[in-house]
Amino acid sequence: MANDRYNGWTNYKTWNCALWLDNDYGEYQHWRSVTLEALRNADGDTLEEKKENAAYDLSKALESYIEENAPEVSGFYGDILHAALRKVNYYEIAEHWLSDCDADDAGLEAEDK
């Protein structure tokens, strides 16, 4: 099977999802806020541990958001749309967003850095 990676992402669907979310200012601001909140609420003694623990919750929130906001489409087009959405690597997007965060961004105390 051929390698499906696209522009450094797992696949085209993941890249495209991240692209649209990052390039819409309102979406970007919303998900930046959600990302920082997930990081602040995550368990862990270090920033890296907090990022690892926040990634799962953030990816699940993103997946739910995308699924809830997908248009109601049935038949062939609905099948294609939902098949593509199932291929999105939401965890990879969450890790990408968290990689851009530092302790100061998240308002973490010095001992969490």
C-alpha cells in the first residue's frame, strides 16, 4: 500500500481539516482557547506530560465538533463525506496545536514548566 502522507500530515483529510481550522480566524481563536484550557486542565508534572495528557481530550473534542457540524447529507455523497471524516487524524491535529503552546501561553505555574 502506498504511503498516504500529505504535506507532512497523516493524509490529505487530516491536512485539509487542520488547514481550514487554522486559516479561519474565528475557528483558530476558538480552538486556541480550547487547546490552552485542555492544557491547563491536564494532569502531569511537566509541560510535556500535560501536553501528552491533553492531546486525547482535545482530539475527542475536535472530533465531536466536526461530526456535530457536518452537513446532513445522505446517499452516495453522505457516505463519501463520512468516510473522509473517519480518516481525519484528530489526535495529530491536537498534538500540532499543543506543540505551539508553552507554559506562559497556558498560564501554568513555574513548577509545571
